[in-house]
Amino acid sequence: MFKQSFTYIFLLSSIFFYAQETPVAEQLEEVILQENRLQIPFEEATRNIQVIGKETIKKLPISSVNEALSYVLGIDVRQRGPFGSQADVSIDGGSFEQTIILWNGVKISDVQTAHHSLNLPIPLHAIERIEIIKGPASRMYGINALTGAINIVTKTSYTPFVNIHAYGGSSFKKKDKGDGSGIYAGGGVEASAGISIGKTQHLFALATEKANGQRYNTASENKKALYQGNYKLNDKNFIDVMGGYVANEFGANAYYAAPYDKEAYELVNTLVTSVGSKHYITDNLIIKPRLSNRYNEDDYRFYRDDISKARSQHYTNAFMAELHGVYTSAVGDFGFGYEARFEEVNSSNLGKHERKNQGWFAEYKTTLFDNLLLNAGAYFNYNTDYGFDWYPGIELAYTLPKHWKINVNLGSSQRIPSFTDLYLNQRPGNIGNPNLQPEAAWQYEAGATYKANGMYFYAGAFLRDISNFIDWTRIVPEEPYQPFNVGNQKMRGLHVSWQQNLKITKNDVFTYQVNYQYLSPKKEDRTNELISKYVLESLKHQAIIGVSYTKNKYLLSWQNRWIKRELNDAYWVSDIKLSYRMPQLELYTQVSNLFNTRYTEAGAVPMPTRWVNLGLRYQIGL
């Protein structure tokens, strides 16, 4: 299947290769990457950064943020449940605990377990873009950004708009025995609106989604609400406020302890709040303080109909106070910052624990040298459990004639064990290890970029060396899994991306992309007899191939993923979308898993086979 589809796409792209070229559909040159201190235009990026813009999101055959990320090279989304109910995400072969999730620069990763880091209060159509920063990002975002960061940027409205989106779909398969009658199906409604009143901009978004599953005990329901406000006090002082809530519940059959958890059920509620401001102290100095909080409740019921036994309840809270600043001078921009983070958990099987973290940032960026971009900095950290450490990094990019740019970077980063790593007591399946030490990594990367006239090419390679690598292991199958610092892990990676937009006629635009990544991990364990929980699911080969064709009001998008994990068989997943767009209305149909592939992404959870969706979107002002 992979060879046949690849050949077809290659021939199709060759037919249009000599057609008139047109600029890239989404112009990202003006995008300012939302780091907390230095403001870096996308064109001046000195490392491997990928951006998914709102126009790309509209074209993809997707229904959730999880699915959008699955079409980014180097991103590994391991879903335990369909329809966005539960998923882990990792970058460039790392673990899901080594990637940090942010919302407009605010950290929203879960401190109990990264299994809930994608429990997001952000409807898909409230997103302006998604920024993926690959490689060590601790010097920008602090601890736990060991392999990178994913920053979700929501829309800021300067002109009023309304967006209403309704969709529904089914696999048209009868429900399993004991799971009720009828067929497996689901649907949802999203609504977002932007309002500008005087010197203020407001974004409101609501969403609800419900599905009765895709196999026994996988029904899910989630509700989301979001508010974002930007207030201009005067020309030098601004305030921004964010708040989001998500209530997510789902059948967790085989999610964590297969085959014993067939009747498991889980409810997760997350509340995120943030208040920040920006102050232009002088023409050269900007100060940005911010307070934020993430509260999470996780109720895991091993027997959904009997909560008197084997029930785990977790309550976590992470409060953060930050101060960021940037000073602009003739020799470059200087960034500085401080953050204090307080984390606590109160749990029926983790116990009650808290820890504090303090971090100091320093950065420098300059374009003073001809064609040379330099960005360097360090993060100094103190944690009450692990003491002091620091994480430097430096990035260089050199622009060449004929639209080429080469970049090299090196940096270090850290990942502190989660409360689940340390204290979990879930016998006979999993138990924690309070003696764990943080993971620390150095990464080296080099790459080259070509971009001109609708064409984009990137090729790069990296080496990541992690000390005190944490893996959940056991000696024999009868024992529970337990995390240990098993030694060092070296990860080598090679990635290549090619994208081109072609204008065939005035109203016909054809786009294709071909992306491939190869990963080669080498683990230096203290013992060779360990059974690893994660090595089975680690990516080895990843190919993402897609085409889209727009003709007048019609759009056809066909996206494909070929995945080969370290010890599992390869699989090919193909999704397709056909839409008809009018000025204010869009009608579409999309088919997920077009060829009915049977595969798993995490543990023992089979993913949905072919699923057909119909949708309608009404919009004003977008």
C-alpha cells in the first residue's frame, strides 16, 4: 500500500511540476514566534521550528488538535482513545513526558502525569496557529522541555467574527455485545466569536463532543469553554487575560492495564487561568509579568459500575509567577526572566506531595553580523527536590544567496519526574519509584532550508544524548512495571521535508508535501534483561505525504501517514476530505482511515477503522 500510494503521489506531483508557481498559501514570514522574552520573526528562526497555521488546519481532514499534530513530521501522537479523548504526544523519538505543552506561552502540561497534558480547553477553530519547537527548549521554557515544546496560539480578534461548526460521523459498524444496540457514531458542535470594543479584544469559544465509542467501553464526552481578553490601557501598558475549562470523560478499556481494565472509566476536569501584562518602560525596555494556574481533577474508576473499589482520585495544582523582559540595543536584544512554580498533588494512590521550582533566564539575539543570526542563552534552575542546575544553548543561522539558510545549534535540557513516576501505587500493573533522578540531555543539530516561489525544502540531522534516562521496566511479565534511571540513551535522527504550491490556472491551486524521518535509538542499560514499556512504541520510520487541490469553491485534501515503530509492524493510515466553500458557509465530508487499516498507537488499544464524517461550518468575518 505504501509503495503504490507513494508512486501515485509522485507521478501526480510530476504532472504539475512545470506549472506556474504561486506563493505559499500561508505567509508565515510575518509570524512572530511567541517566546516569553525575545520576539523572533519566523524568517529569523535559528532552529528547527514548524508552524501549522489556521488555513492549513482548515484544509486537513481532522477533528481535533491531536489529529492536527499527527501530520507534523517528528511529532508522535499516541492515541488511546479516538475523538480527542486521550492521547500522548512526543517529539523526535522522546517520551511523552519530555515534551512541554503551552497555550500562548503559558505552561499547561500536567504535573500528575503527561497522559493528561493534551486535555486542552481549546476548540480546534479557536486556534490561530500551532508552533512546534524541536530540540532542547529548557533555556526558553524551563524544565521538562527536554525534546521540545508545542505552543498553541489562539486567535486575537481585531475585526468581529463568528464561527459555528457542527459535525457527525460513524463507522457504520454494529456495537459490540454488551455495549448497547445500534452502530458506533459520534458528533459535536463548536462555536467561537471575536469582538472588538474600543481598546479591547475578546475571544469566546464553546465546544461539546459526544461519541458512543468505536469498540466496547470507549464512549466519550467532552465539553470545552474558553475566554481570552486583550486590554489596551494606553500606548505603553497592556493586559491580557485567559481562562479555559474542559470536562472530559471516557471509557478506558485497555488504556492502562490491559486486559484487566475492560470496565475502566475515567473523568478528567481541567481549569487553566492566566493574567499577564506588557509594559513599555522605555523605548528600549519591555517588562512582562504574568500569573497562571492549572488545576486538574482525575477520577479513574477501574470498575465503572462499582466505585467502592480500585478507584483512583487525583487532585493537582500548579501555580506559576513569571517576570520576563527584553532590552533592545544597538548590538542586539537581551532577554531576561524569572519564574517561580509551585506544584502539589493530593491523591488516593499517589499520596500528598508538593515541590517548588525557581528558574532564571538570560538570552541574547543579534543580527549585527552580515547574513548571520545568533541566539544564545541559559536557564538556571533550583528545585526543592533536586537542587541547582543550569541549561545553556546556542543557535546559529547563516543565510546564503539563492534562498538558502543553514543552521546549527546545540543545547541542554532537563526533565523532572512526574508525581506518577515517583509515587504511583497501582499494583499489579504499575508502581512508582521515589528514588528517581531527573533526566538531562545534550542535543546537537544541523540543517539546511530552501524557500522561494512556493517551494520549501528542509533537511537536517540531530544527535541527542540523555543521561539518567527514565524507562518503565520489569524483569519478568508477572511483575509490575516500575520506572528506573536505566542509563544513557542516544538518539540519532534524520529528517527531510519538501513542499510545493503550484498555481495551475487562476482558480486552480495544487499543493503537495513529502516528509520523512528516520530515528535510531541506542540505550546503554545497566542490564540487558529489562523488559521496556516504551521501546515497543518508539518511532523508527515516519513518512507524511499529502496533496491538496483547490478549484474555485472546491477543496480536495488527501493526507497519508506511514509509521514503523521500533518493534511493531508498519502501518499506513490515509485520510481524505472534500469540501465546498461559499463566502460564509462550508460543507464537507471526510473519511478517516480510508483503507480500513488495523493498528495501535499506544499499548493494547486498537484505533478506529474507517470512519466517515459530515460537517457544516458557518462563519462571518473570517
